[in-house]
Amino acid sequence: MSHSIDQIGPVASPDSLAFTAAIGAQAIAANPERSAWVEANAGSGKTKVLIDRVARLLLTRPDGRKGAPPDSILCVTYTKAAANEMLSRLFATLGDWSIASDETLRKNLSRLEGRRPSDYSAEDLRDARTLFARALETPGGLRIETIHAFCARILRRFPLEAGIAPGFKEIEDREADELWQAVLNFEIERAAAEHEEAVITLSRATGGRGIKAALETLRFQREPLLAFSRRLRDSAAPMSALIREAMGALEGSSEALIEETIGAAFPRAELVPLADVISGHPKATGKDHKLAEAIRFACSEAPALDRWAVWLRVFTTASGDWAKSNPYGACHKDDAVIPDLFQVKGAEGREITRIKAAHTALKSIEAAERSEALLTLGLPIVAAYQSEKRKRAALDFDDLIEQTRRLLTVSNAAQWVLYKLDGGLTHILLDEAQDTSPRQWDLINALVEEFQAGQGRERSAEPRTQFVVGDPKQSIYSFQGADQEQFERERRGFIQREEALHSAAQLPEMVMSFRSSPEVLTFVDKVRELAPLPDATTDAAPPFDANLSRHEPRRANQPGRVELWPLITRENGDAEPDDPWLPVDHVPENAPTRRLAEAIAKTVRQAIDQGETIWREDRATREWSRSPLEPQDILILVRQRGPLFNAIIENLKKLNLPVAGADRLKLLDVLGVQDCLNLLRFTLQPGDDLTLAEILRGPFCGLINDDHHLFPLAHDRGDASLWERLSASTDPVFAQARAFCQGLLDHAGSGVHAFLARTLYEAIDPEGTTGFDRLVQRLGEPVRDPVRALLAKALRHDMAAPASLQRFLEEIEADESDLKRDLGEPEREIRVMTVHGAKGLQAPFVILPDTTAATKTNDSPIFLSADGVPLHSGSKGSDNAVLAELRALRDAAAERESRRLLYVALTRAQDRLIICGAESGQNKKTGYAKSSWYRWCQMAMCDLTANAPPEDGERLDSVLAIGGDPICLPRKIASDRQGTAAPSWISQPAPTEAPLMAPLSPSRLDASPAITISPFGEKRRERLRRGRLIHDLLQRLPLLSIADRQAAAERFLAAEDTLSQEQVSEIISVSLKTLNDPQFADIFSPAGRSEVPVVGKLGENQIINGRVDRLLVSDTKVLIIDYKTDQPAPTQASDVSSAYLKQMAAYQAILSQIYPDKAVECALLYTDGPHLVGLPDVLLSESLKGLNIGV
């Protein structure tokens, strides 16, 4: 396969049937007149269609109806990043329309709506251009938001109806974690005293330390537990009865059943004589002697629990499974009694049958007892957690959803709230619907049902629509409540509603991928064909429609490449010698994961250095061409963060490849954060030598030469601390470090945020380098986000409680929460992230290295029965039939989600895709687990390349690929194509700019000394207040009729409770006398404007920022009036102070630039009189002479 360097890659022909069908589906989906339910393949343009629909909703309709008001549209997205992306793209579209020419705008609107360009009138174009401003000016902004933001907005509007405190605060995961832990620790101690029996029962099942771990999991099952609590309150049946019914357990305790089984029902009389018979046979074997011993012990007077354990062991293996061989030797096979009791092979013996039945019943009873014990301890903890949040007027993310759901569906005020919402809501759009949880569907449905059937429907001529877009193949958030069955139920409900309103529902299907190359899509389809989702009895419908099983490539003539690498296997000597000093999580240098990370880094380095190309679209011309691979084009996806994740980032850095770092990290794992925390540790304990040594050697002090810096300072210092030695040193080498550390101690009493901000943002050396500069110089740009996050936490700490360096340090050191970093927009860096984090992203070159492990299932011990009863499972071996079925369903669901996660991972790739992996210990023959991604990818690649799949125990020994070899551009050509030659001025020094002074108020232009009056004197304060109040009245009262002015002035001054009645009367009298004077009627006419801001440039380098008291603009003249309350007031211009003259001269100069064709006149209106003093132009011009303004 050969390609020219400048080859343009055409896409699918615009008139092809597939393309025509794709455009048609998008047009149906974006039609603002009808509701639509859209199911779309990855890369098929879901976001574009959603934005197109919002734009069309805002546009004037073809029949002349005005578009929907921006605040009548609600678009619910899954993440903040998605909401921001949609808003950005929508505003970009509307912004382009606002400045486009008529011809361009007609073409854009025609392309969007499918109408002819000539159909758009001048008024249509004018309306389209105003949409940008209308959207910006919408109160609260366009409602494109996450479900949590929507719920918070509803609850803030109706807090009393929701039964929550007005002004509630939303708490983040970190604060919620702390609160839960505090409640849990307190309640566990209380429960241990009040529910001793439950503690003992749960301890037997989980171990002593396992109790807290079991209770920890309840936090993530709060809603089912709270629902069960409400059910208990409304039910006459006790909790134990509900649990036993769900578990299928008999009445009575496990101890009672064991006593019965090993006591009254035990065939003691029959077994006692058999013990001697079995062991006394001449050919008795070891099995016979063990059976005889067990019979004797079971028939003894030992505790029943002990006897039961020994007797059960007769019939089971060490792993707890039922034995498959007889518990007696061959010498007894013809005995008349022994096989009848104990035979396993053939007809099952009577005692084995009895014990199996008892064991089955016992499992159910024990599971019921465990569940009751867990709920006895756990339900009060969950209730206490909810109560503590209510006391603090706090809601976490789950509360936002649940409180809103209850407000809109079950509260007494539900109909009232829906009625109020209904009046302003016309269109609802739901993005990523496959990830919407049942509770979120409840509140969305409440809105939809109301606006489709409520009174608002009759009040509005605008058709009310619901738009749902999603892809069930990409449903990967079950741990956040996403439920595919619910998605299918909602789809059926949508169809029924639409068929009731219209003849049929709009169900466009978007199958064409605009993202990926044909090779990538072919591979994706083959994987899905060979890796069908496992069956499960809970599936109410197929996970995706059959006609969506294939992807149509839009980029049909732009070849890509998919590679499957052989596994990186273990080698002899992989294990390193035992070293007690190695960290417990140390990964050997020659481990498969490390060697895989090295191979990936070398491949990336080689691809970039050789100029391997990918397809890139020119956004202006919409043409595609090959261009060299850049770091930001590469996306490496793993299933979870761990040794492989860290090794990949480490090896990329070793080869000097720019890498964005982890998409999620812990603050304490960041060196720059530890450097900042060391500042706190030293300040709190200056005698901590290790901490001070780390500071001296770290970025802030930079004393990195141990021989010349730390050793001379630390050596032979006796009992003196390192700080005492440093503070006493006169060596100039340590002067800067000494001053830096002393500065820390000097500010020990500051708030945490002020302490850290001072260190990070103030200069710490004569060159002006800040602490932040030092951190970035030493640790690189990635340190910025974590350190800023630390500052944000410090600010929240200071706002929440009295500032304390010690308490903040303790909080941070105990903080296990993650810092999320947005890697959505690549910035010339390779991105390494989880598949979940990459949802919604794409890249030309994608590598999947984490592919050999088995599906990870949910390890929560809590299961919900079909009717919502919480049940506890101690372990898989302790499950009864009910729990075993629930576990099987959960495991199957996890497997289905794992396949969907694979689909998401594969479809991130645009051009190139590499699947690779390191040998997993879960299957030594193949190197990968049976349910692993590698297995399915290997099957698909072998099928596509006509290679026979490896036999059991064999492995691939070479790379398998579809698509041609990578095409490279010589680095010189690649470099030429990346930019143009630098202009000549790039190496010339920039000309010196004239100094630009800070903005200055016109009243401060005068430098002459003012009248000497103490600024703190009572007379000055009274004069200033009098002048301010008269100014305020002269600004506000002209808007009122003369008859209303007196009363309005009295109301206004009533708020000034320190004024005497005489002062109030005097101020009102002066103000009204001035306003009502006939000679000033023109000044205070409606044509005038009060408090007009004026900003402009005076001379060459002075910015003026002021405010004109009164401005009148006529056809030929501009009159500037400034109010003065001086007493006594001058009567002629020559007596006006120079400060006033300069002020008015500045106003005149600026407004003359704004109104060059009008005469600009100035006057001062003195309220003492009142009288008007005009200011001649000559006097004003003279006043500006001598000012340093570059005139």
C-alpha cells in the first residue's frame, strides 16, 4: 500500500445511501417539533445532534412562530465536562451567527434546518443574530447542566416544600466521608453496648475487624436501606420475618437447628455400635478410623456446635464442597448398614441426605441471622448519618437526587411544584440516557408527564418535546446506579406516550461513525460478534438492537490500523531475590508489567521520531490529510490505576516524552504538595531535623549538594537542632534559606491559606522568583493543579473553622480522597487514564495495555432481594440458594458491563489501535483470564486475519494486524508542515512602551494641598455624609413626580438612623429646592441621565475612570453637570478650586473624543443657593497644563 505525502483522504461519498441515511437520522433527531428517542453508535455525532436541536429550538420556525425562550429549555447531561463542552459549542455556533454575513448565515441555517437559503427573510436573520445575546442574558444562563446541578437548583427554589433547610450547602465527597466516619465510629461504640448479640453474630461471620468493614459498605446502599426502614415503619411484620421470607429461611435459630440435627434427630443408637465395627475391621483404612473417631465424638457430650463441625467434616472436603467419595474404606462396601447410611457414590446414604438437608436449611437461617444483625447495627448508623446532615443543613450528591425525586413524586407539594415548574419548561433533553439511574428517571418522568399533560400544555402554543439520546452499549456506570433494564423500560414508555399523541414515535438510529477508520470499526464489530453478552434472567430486552450491531464508516477511504501484540510473558528469573527493605508493593524490574510499559514507551517514542502519520481534518476547509503524529494524539487506556498505570507514566517520562500524568491522584502522593506540607511541619516543630533537611534540599531552598550544603551544616553539631545550627550560621550560602525559614516562623499565626499563599506567590529571592516558580522549575508543570487544590482546601479550612496549621495538617494527612484532573483537552501531552475517565474522549492513536485480567465483580456483601430486602453474604461458600442466585446475577451483570467497557475503550480510537497485555497469573496456560478482553480481541483478530486461534496452552508469537503499515513523513517534511519560518522581528528586542499609569479618578488629578481638616474629624465626616446624601437624592428624585418627591426623600433618609431631624429636614430642603428651581428644569428633565460612567484616555498615558453626576446630550451640544455642596459656594468661574477645574476638564476632554461633532460644555451646580456656574473652555484647558499626562 503506498500513499503520497500530500494525499487527501476522501470520506464516504455524500450521495452514498449510508451517508444519506445518517444525515436523515440526524435531521429527524434535531427536529424541534417532535419528541425523539435516539440510540446512537459511538462516534456517530450525538453531541452535535443535541446542539443542533437546541439551536433549532431557539430559531424562528418556518411558519413564523418565534423560537423557544432560552430559559424554557432544559438539557440534562451526565458530567460537568459534558455540560461545559455543549455550552461552549452552542455559544460558538450562536456567536458565529451573530457576526456572519447574510449569505454565510443563510447557508449555515439552511444546512442546519434543511430549508433553502432563499427561504430566510431579513427578520429571520435578525432573530438568529440576536440568539447569542439572548442566551447570554438569560437569567441563570442556559440550562445545560448535570442532573445534580438541576436538582440543586430545584431544591433551592422549593426548600420548604422539600422539607429541607433554606440555604442548605452541598458537601463534596471529602466532607461526606469525614462525616460518615465520625458517625460510624460513634454508633459502633453505642451499638456494641446496646446490641451485643448482633455484634457477636456479625463477628462470627466477618471476624472482629470485619464488622466495621461490613458496616462501611452500608454507606453506598443508603437509599435501599432507608427505603427498607420506611417499609418497616409501615409494616406490621417484624424485620426478622421480612428477612427470613426473602431468604427462604425456616423459623428458629441456627443453634436450635444444630441442636436438633446433632441431638434429638441424630441416629445415636444406630451409630454408637458402628464405630467399633468400622474401625475394628481387619482391613480398616485410615478413612475408616477417621469415620469411627467422628462417630464417637458426635455421640459424645461435647458442645453441639463442636460436634456439628466434626460431623459435617465427614461429608465435605477441606474447601467446604460435598465429598465425591465414600467416607469409609472398600472393606465395608458390602456391609448392610454402613453404605445405607454413608454411601456417596450411587444411591445416597440416609445420613448424608439428612445432613445435606440440615446444612441447606442452616445456611439460610445463618444468612438471615447475619442479615438481621447487620441491619440491627447498620440501620441506626444510616439514620444517624442522615440526621447529622440535616443538623448541618448539608446535602451530598445522593441526597440532591433523592430529595428532588421525593419532592416531585411523593411529597404533599408535588403537584404545586410541578405546576410552578410547568409554566416555564417546554423542552427537556437528556444526554447519555443509558447512564441514568432509576431514581433520576423518576424525577425526569415527573417533569415530562406534567408538561405533556399539565395546564402548561394548554397555556402554550409551542409543542412540548422530550429528546433522549443514548447508547446502551456504552452503559458503564452501574456503580453509580445506571440500569439497562430501566433504559429499556423507559424506551417502551416513551413509545407508548408518543403513539398516544401521534401516530408513531420518532426513533432515529444513528449508525454511521464519523470518528473511526474502517479498520477500527471492522475490528469493533468482529469483537462484538464473537463476544456476545452473557445471558441473564434479568434482561427484559436485548442490550442493543440488532440493527445497531454494525458500524458504518464515514471515513471509508481513510485507512487505519489495528494491532494485537503477543503477551509479554514471565521469564525465568523474573522473581528478584528476597530483600526485606523493598516496599511491600514493589514490582520487580523484569516483571511482565514493567517490560510491557517499556515496550509501549519505546513504540510511542519510535512512532513520533519516525514521523508516523495520522489523518487530520482542516476545520476551515473540511479536508483531511496525513500529518505527523504528535504527543497529544496518543491516548493510553487502562481499566484501573495500579502498577501498570504507574509504570507506563514512568517509562514515558524516562524517554523524555511529554505526559499529562495521572487523571486522578492523591494529594499526598504529589511531591510538590509534600514540599508545601513540610513548611507547615517545620513551622509547627522547628526542631524536626528531617523535615528541615527536606526543605533545605527541596525546591524552596535548593541546597541540593549534600557535600557542600547539608553535611557541613548537620555535621558535628552536638545537641543542637538543625534549625539552631542554620539560624546561627553566618555562611552567606545559607543566608537565603535562613531568611526563608525565619519568614515561615514569623507567619506561624497566619491562617493556613494566607501562610501558603504568601510562600507560593511572594518573591523568595532577589530575582523575584516565587515559591510557585521554584516548584514548577524543579517538578514541572503538572505540579500546578495539585498545589492549587491544596490551596483551595486551605481556604475552605479557614472558612469552616478557626484557622489552625496543626488541624489542617492532620486533615490533609488523613485525606484519602482523589484529586480529579481534566485531561479532556490535550495540550501536547500523552494522556494515560482509565477507560471510565476517557468516556466521551477520542484520539487518533489509542493503546489498550490492561487486557488480561478477569472481570472484576462487585465485592459488596450486601444484596437486595427482588422485593428490596437487604441481605448479607459472608462469602460465596456461605451463600444459600437465594444468595447464590443473586450473586450469579450480579456476576453476569458485571461481565456484561465489562464487555460494554471494552466497546467504549475500542471506540475511542480514530486511526490506530494497539491491544497488548502482560501475562496474568489467573491462567498459566494462556496467560490471560477466560473472561479477559485479550481473549475476545485475540479471537476477533485471528478471525479477521484468517489465522487459527492458538491451541490451549499455545500463545501468539508475532503481531497480528489489519490495515497497512504506518506511513511516515521524513522529519524535515514533518517539521516544515508544522509551521512557517519565524519573522525577522522575533529576534529583535521589543520597543519600549510608554508607561501606562493606573486608572485615576478625575477628582484626584489635582496635586495641590487640600484644606487641612482631619480625615477623622467629626465635622469632615458630617460634611462628606451630607454631600453624599444630597447627591443620592439628586440622582433618584428626578425620576418621580414633584408631588411624590418629599415622601420618597423622607423614606430614603429614614435608613440613616444617626441623622437628627434637623439634618434630615435640611438635606431634603436643599435637594428639593435645587430640583424644583425652574431655572434647572432642563437639567433635570427626562432627557438627562444620572451617574454616567466615563472611562477614557487623557493625553498619551493616563487612563481616567470617573462618573458624571448629570449628562445631557442634544443634537448639537453635550452638557456636563457636576453637583457641589460646598458652603459657601463660589458665584463665578474664577473662584472655582483648581481640583474641580481639572476634574471637569478631564470629563470634557474624554467626552469630546466620544462626541467629536458636538460642543461639550461644563458647569457646576452648587446646591448652596442654588446656582449654576458655567466653566469657560479656556479656563478648563489652562487647568490641565503642567500635568504629566503626555499631552
